[in-house]
Amino acid sequence: MPDYLIPTILSLPFVVIFLVISGVISGIGITNNKAWLVFIGTIFIIPFCFYLNGTRMFYGFGLLLPIFHVASAWAVIEESDLWAWLFLAPTTFIAMWLLVISLITDFV
């Protein structure tokens, strides 16, 4: 594996792209009751979790986010859409909070 592949995948633009792809795939999986799509969304959220785990504020918590996605897939298997959406909420809130923080610091 080339030495530049891992740092490229874990760079900020790719992390944001993987975050969006994960959200779209997981949302489609929940609305169509397809747990395997939520599991694929879990794989796509891993670069964001590593990036988040590199910060002091979310150290340790970043690695717990894929567990919420697996719990969401389990809720889809159990056909509980409310719990599936609730298990995706922590990732959504953290991503939106970081987006707002980055937009505020760009304009201030």
C-alpha cells in the first residue's frame, strides 16, 4: 500500500465526503428497512471517527460512534425506525456542531 494513501483518506476533504456518504447511505437504509445499507454507512463513518478521535475534546468518544451505527442497524433489523434514527442522532449532532463551529470561525 502506498505511503500516501492513508493520510489522503484521513484528510479533511475526504472525511467530509465520507461523512456525507455515510449519512445518505444510512438514511436510505433506515427508510427502506435495509440493515446492510446502515452497516455500509458504518464503514464510511470510520474515517470521521478517527479524525474526531484525534481532537482533545472528543478523544475516546470518536471511536464509540460506529457502535451507534451498528445499534441503528440492529434497530432496523428489529423494525424500530424511531430507535434507528435516535441512534444516528449523536453523529448528526456532532457533525452539525463542528460545521457550525467551522463556519463561525471562518467569518469572525
